[in-house]
Amino acid sequence: MNAPSMDEPFTESAAEAVDWQGQPVRCRDCRHEPMHRDGRCRRGRSCVRDRRARRVDRFFRHNPGMADDYLDHPYDEVRAIAARYCSLFRLTPLLDDPEPEVRVGAVLRLPQSRIGRMADDPDRRVRVALASRLEGRALMALLADADAFVRVMVVRRLAPDALVLAVDDDDADVRRWVARRLPSERLSLMLDDPEATVRQIVAGRVDVRHLPILALDDDVRVRFTAIERLPRDAVAQYGDDPEAPVRELVLHRLAEDSGKEHPDGTGT
């Protein structure tokens, strides 16, 4: 997506241009007035003094060389946006900035070798950003994070074979992602997961030989998913299921043309 032109029309009112302390922005009082005359910034549109983040971002997008000068600005939003555009050599000190979004900006841009210590950051936004960057053992170590949202990011990025380490995670959202990505031959580890929605995902992916177990599950969604995939000649025994949708599925499966069976023996 191209950066917006400084010359294109805009609907934001310059009259609404106020700084982070609520004071009106006046170009004549700004040290960047020469830039304004050159068309490199515009009040109410692209202005580093404006309290609106998108206007600050436009300023740095058009003038990235100015970002280094704003890394110690008192307004958190300005520092956080400047961190996206500043020199890489200025990022390391930002890992200790009091504002989490500034630390996030540094984590997202610094080399992996410089950000490992942020696994102990008190703000989960920083640790989520870290999980989006790390690889291998460093990423795997974040499975021990106390926040489930961080662990979700980890299991979405880990190599599938490594997900066996998370099959017993305390959080159902984490286990759902594990069930979606774990190699199918390892899904038998999750046949008795305590959460029905996890077992339903397992039923949709597990090897066919495990489906009879799930076809007798306590949850109708799990049974339905398992019976959908069972070989046609194995579904008749489930015709007395207590739930009508499952019984109807069995009748439908029995009426199927046997030529529609999948090559692996599962149903269509």
C-alpha cells in the first residue's frame, strides 16, 4: 500500500489539531516550520506534534530521518511510533522504555539475539511480540509463559512436531491450536482431552483407526465429526445414537454410493 500523498485531499479537520497536552497546534511555533513550507508536513494531516497517532505516523512515514530525534519524547505515542522508523542502532535502549508499546516496537525490529531477555517483560504485549519473532528452543521456552495468549502465539509458530509439549496445556485455546497443527499421527495423545471442542478438532484430523473411540464420545459434536469420517461399512452400529442429527447422518452415510469413499477408507 502506497503512503498517502501530502497533496491528496483529506477529511480530517485541521481545526481539531491539538497536541498531547490538549493545546492547539500552531505551525508558526514549531521548529519544523521550514518543513511545513516545503510540504513535508501538514497541520491536521501529517504532524509530529499532533496527539493523534495516525498523524504522527504520517509524519515519520514521510520523514523517517526525523525519528531518532523523538525517541525520548515525553508522549508515549510519539516514542512508540518513532521506534518503527528510527535507526536500528538506536533501538536497544528502547527495550527498557517504561511504555510497553515502545518496547514492542524495539522487539519487532531488533535481531533475535538481542531480544531474548524480554521473555521476562511484565507486559504480555511485549512477550507476544517476542513470540512472533523467536525461533527454535528460544520460542519453545515461551510455552512456560503464564499468559495463555502468549502460549497461543507460540503454538501457532512452533514446528508441528514440537507441539507434543503443549498437548496438556491448561488453556483450551492453546490446545485447540495444538489439535489443529499437531501431526495427525500424534493426535491420539488428545483423544481424551477434557474440552469437547478440542476433541472435535481431533476427530476431524486423527487417523481413522481412532475414530470409533470418538464416535462414542459424550459430546454430540465430536460423535458427528467422527462418524462423518468413518468408513461407510462401520457406521451402522451408531444408528441408535441418542441425538437425531447423528442418527440422520448414519442413515445418510449408509445410503451413500460406496464409490464416494476416500482412498484412505474414510467417508466423504
